[in-house]
Amino acid sequence: MLLVNPLPIFGKLIRKLSNSINKNMILGNGRLHLWLIILAFSLIAAYLVTPQFSASKPRFEIGTVAKQNIKADRDLLVEDKKATEKKVLEALKDSLTVYDLDPYLPDEIIQNLTKAFLFQADLPKNTNGLGDMEKILNISIRPEEFEVLKRRGFAPEIAERISKIIGQFYRNSYFVDGTLSKPDHDRGIVIRNIKTQAEEEVKDLSGILTMKDTEARLRKIIDNTLREETSPVLTKVISALSQRLLRPNLTFNRELTELKKQNLIKEIKPAYFQVLKNEVLVREGQKISEADTHKLEAYFSVKTEKITAGTGKLLIVFFLLVLLTGIIFHGLKVSLRWKVTKADILLLIVTALMQIVLARIGIFIAHALNNAFPFIPAEAGFYAIPFGMGTMLIAILINPYLALIFVILSVQILGFLFEGKLVMILFIFIGNIAAIGFIRDCRTRSAFFKSGLFLGAINSLTVLFISLFAGETGLTQILFKMFMGMIGGVLAGFIAAGMSPIFESVFGYTTDIKLLELANLNNPLLQQLILEAPGTYHHSIIVASLVEKGAESIGANSLLAKVSAYYHDLGKMKKPQYFIENQSRQENRHDHISPKMSSLVIISHVKEGCELASKMKLGREITDIIRQHHGTSLVSYFWEKAKREGDPSLNSFTESDFRYPGPKPQTREAGLVLLGDVIEASSRTLSNPTPSRISNLVRERIEKIFTAGQLDECELTLRDLNLIAESFTRILNGIFHKRIDYPEPGIRPPDYGTRKESNGHPDRKPSDIDKIRLATY
């Protein structure tokens, strides 16, 4: 089975992504790519710090067995459905049935009757209009009844008598189809006039007629109306037609009745009983009863509502994070002095997301402990979350200033996770600020653990003051919270110590710890350098001494400057004999090649040094300094030699072909290495290195480099250059200090009062060898 370590592969992918981002930023799509990164980060972070916005509600059936213990995570009000139903039934007893009263009905019947008689009177005598009359009156008429009316010629008097009967019947009378229910008789009904929409409650229903009551009332009215009628046949026809023309003027309104019932039910407040937090709703193996289903339904309904409400919160938090990260990254780009690469932004985002995930895991564990041991409050477990881990990593891998920016970003995001609780926000903020102060001078792996202990102590004190401010009096509870705060600090140190080398490898950063490892002169790379290019090794050691003190004088990273100086000329190992410090006095390889080829060999050591540094994983910072330590300076000796000797190939080249490709130093440390490199090489040309001559040389070289514009992009000020010159002069004076020349026996000792120079005339001009020495540095 083939085992593959994924870490180098993943690190390579991350570095390619970082380089791709940096390249795209340079090519003009930077703003778009940066906003895409911000949007992606904000969406992921918003999803992590807000509740899930979709969830399936489990179903529980009566009689089934619970598969696990379910405990209420909050106080709940559970509806007592039986008590609520009882209240509903009690309320519905007072609900009245609604009937619609049609006041237009008698007039409509009379109008149709008059219309039918007039219609029949106008028909020819031989025409049978029975069907038309039935259609107009909407009743059935017997043929013999129709013949009686026809013989009478459909006299208007007959219609008037029927109309009078109909009018008297409906006067002050309600006629309903069917019968009224017993509850209606007991409670009464509501009569709604469809003309005026007025509603009237009628408690006494004795005056409402049903089909049974109509015959007696109609017979009485007919007897009074047809008292003087002499024809029994006509009387019978009028009675029959009157009976059939009657229709109920009260109709049951089902829709309005149900609406009134629903409105009444809505006004009823459900009956509830309380379930307390941590109360067991069902136990594993327990049969679920109807009461249990009510509890479980209430529990999961509240939980589902809370989860569903997270959708809106997700969008709100997303837009807030877009605004927050956009402002922070804009500030990094515009307002801050140091240069922040897109790789730094990628590390910030990855670390912030990892910090959120750790916080969520910690919250989950805290709630799980609370469920298992109710005497342990979940809030106490929150203090054990390693909030300072991300800040430690950023401070170590990049710098403390960017770690402060990370604190602002992470505290705001974690504030959403803890729903804006001021106590937790204050705790996280104080701990993260303390983490920056403790970890900033980390030079060994053990410093992580020491910082974790110090951070734990600060966390404990913060918890103590917060508890006292909140008015807590339980000593045991306060001590337990302080203990959890200590655990959080120690965990932050342990996790940062474990993640630091991984992040170094994945993102290509160089920490002070790694720099100290590289500063060991027994490093195989330096041992190889001393064997293959001893002069270059000696030169690098002196440059390292110069730039270390120079960096200390201006407050730059002295360790980075020193280690970079050790490795800045690694590329010379490929062709060491082409560099003057590695040559014997009897030979010079450049005497046998053209000036152009000499310049190519000299310039190529920068590229070869970068390739070797990348291969040996020295880190991006050291590789950048190797690339920048000559800036875009001119290999002047070979350029002048080419012009002086009339190199035939010179016509196809320009001065730029004799210049280093650059870029110019981008950091103060890179600028220091450039200055130290040139000044150390120049100091070897001094025939009489007195303090005044060394001082003049140092300031002259720095002024020349500054005037040439090689320091324009590294933010070294004139004050910095003055301090650097003083420190360089002090170191070189120590190197070139005068020694007593102890004479052989019998030889007269030198006259120390004459200040004669032992290295030749004090005003000797630099030889060609000296110029080559300068050119090859």
C-alpha cells in the first residue's frame, strides 16, 4: 500500500493559489478577485455563526418507543390540547346560527304573479299558455286549475286576491325551510337582513314559521280574504296557488355561521402547562403517550422555528460581514504602512474560519457536558474555548500589527456566534489582545506553551472581574469558570504550537523560530557554502553582523535581516570561481570571457540563489531578499570594460542588459542587506581603514545607493540611513581595528608615533582587482 503525505501537496496548491491571486491582482483584476474572496469568506462565516436554516421535524406516534433521551434545552410552554378543546366547546355554546332574511321575497312573488296573469290575458284564446305561466311563477299548476283561471279570463281581481294573501302572510312573519335545531331554540339565532346587512339576535323563536306552521296561518288568512267569494272552485284554486307560491324568507347562512365560529375560536387563548429546562421529555425505551407527543411537538416546533428564522439572520450577517471585511481590507490596503500580500489575506481568512469552527465545536462540547452533567453550566464551558489560537498564529506567521486587525475581525464574527453577548465579546477581546503581547517575541516552540499559560492567567482574571461585576457570589462557580478560562488559554497555546509548523509549510511563511534554526552555522547549506565558496561565506558572515546591528538601530527585524544575509549569496555556489572573493590572486576567470558574458554570470547568481532557496524551503521572506538584494543596480565594471574594449556584441545590447533584474528592495530588511553587501565589499578596497576613512566610505556608499534610487521602495527614511551608517561604521571599526605588530627578536619595533600605514600609501587608488571585487558583489 502506497502512503502519500498530503501536507506538501496541499501546501504547494495553497502557494500556487496565493501566487495566482497575487498575479491576478497585479494584472488588473485585483479588485474583482478581492471582492470575490470577501464574498466567499462572508458567506461561509455567516453560515457558521448563524443557526441552520433548514431542518426536518421528526414525527412521533403514540405507542412507539423512544430511541433516545430527549431533554428540554429551554423552558417550554406546552399547549394542553384537551383543556383548550374544552374551552372551545364552552365558547361555541354561545355561538349563534346566522339566517339571511330576504325582505324582497313577497314583492318578487307578487310581481311575478301580476306578470303571469297579464301575459296569459294577452294570449289568443286558442293558445295554451300553461307552460309559460309555470315558468314565470316557478311553480307547477294543474290543468284543471289553469282552465278555471282561463275561463275567468285571468282576471286581475284574482291576482289581486292572491297578492293580498301573500302580503298578509309575510307581514311580520319569518318562514324557514325545515325545522330549527334544539340548540337554536335554546340559544336563539341571528337574523341578517340582506338589504340593510343589519343583524338582529332573536332569542324567542316562537314567531318563526316552519312548513308545518304555514298551512294553519295560510288557511286563516285565506278564510278572511275570500269570505265573500261564492265560487268554491275559484276559492280552491286561489288557495292552492297561494300555498305553492310561498317560499322561505329565512335561509341558513353556513359560511357566515362558520366564520363567526372561527372568530370566536381565535379569541380563545389556549391552555398551557410549563416544561422546565433540563426536564426529560421522554426517556430511551419509553412508550410515547399522547401527552408526550404534545411535549415533543412543542419542543421541536420551537426548535424548527428558531432554525427557520436563521435564514433571515444568515442574510443579515452575510451583508454585515461583507461590509466589515471590506472596510478592514480597504484599511489594510490604504491606511497601513506595511505591505499586506494577498497570501496574508488568504491566511487571515483561513485562520478566521478555523477559529469559528473551533468556537462552534467548543459550544457543542459545552452543551453536551451540560446535558450530561446539569451542574456544569454551558456558559462556563464557553471560557475553555481556545479563542487566542488564531491571534497567536497571525502574530507569529505575519506580524503583531496584522494580528491586531485579526482580533477586530474575529471578535466581530464571534460576537454573532454568541448572539452579541457583551460578556463573551469582552472576554474574547481581552484574551486576544493579551495573546499578541505574550507571543510577539516567540523564539522557541516552548514559548507557545508559556504564552498559553500567561493567556490562561489573563482569562482567569477576566472571568473573575466579569463574575464580580455580574454580582455572582458562588465561590465554587466562580473558581470553576476561572479554571475553564485557564484551560482555554493553555489550549490556545497547544493548538497554535501544533498548527504553526503546518501553516509555515502550507503558506510558505518564515517564523522567528524557523529563522533561529536557519541561523545555526552548522546548517548543511551553510556548511556547503563554506566548502564551495569560502570567501562568499566569510563575506556573508560579515554582512550578517552589519545588518543585524543596523536592523536593531532602526527597529527592523534584526533576526530576519541577519539570516537573510547568511543566505543572500547562495547562488554563487554554482560558479564560485567567477567571484573575486573566491579567486586566488594568480587567476581571474573573467579574463577569458567577454564583459557581457561576465555580467551574465554575475547577475545569474541572484536567480540561482532564489531557485536554491525555494528548493531548500528557506521561506518567502528570505527568497524575496535574495531576489532584491542587488535591486536594479548596474554591473558597472563590466559595462565600462565593454565600452572601453569595444565589445563587438555591445551594439545589440543596452545598459539595461548589464543591470540586475530587480525588483528593488521592498522591505527595510532587504534594503539593509543591499547596503551591507555593498559596504562590506567596498571596505575591502580600503588600503588604510582608519575610522575616518571607514566613516566616509560608509556614508559615501549609502549616499550613492540612495541617490541611484535603489532604496525608493523599502521605506527607509533619512533618519534610518543615518542610524544605519553609524552602526555599520561601528562594526567595521571593530573589524579593522589596529593591532600591535609584535617584532621578531632583534628587530626594532615600529614607531607608533608616526602613524605610518602598513598597507601601502594612504592615498592609493583602488586597483582593477578592487574594482572587480566591487563588481562581483
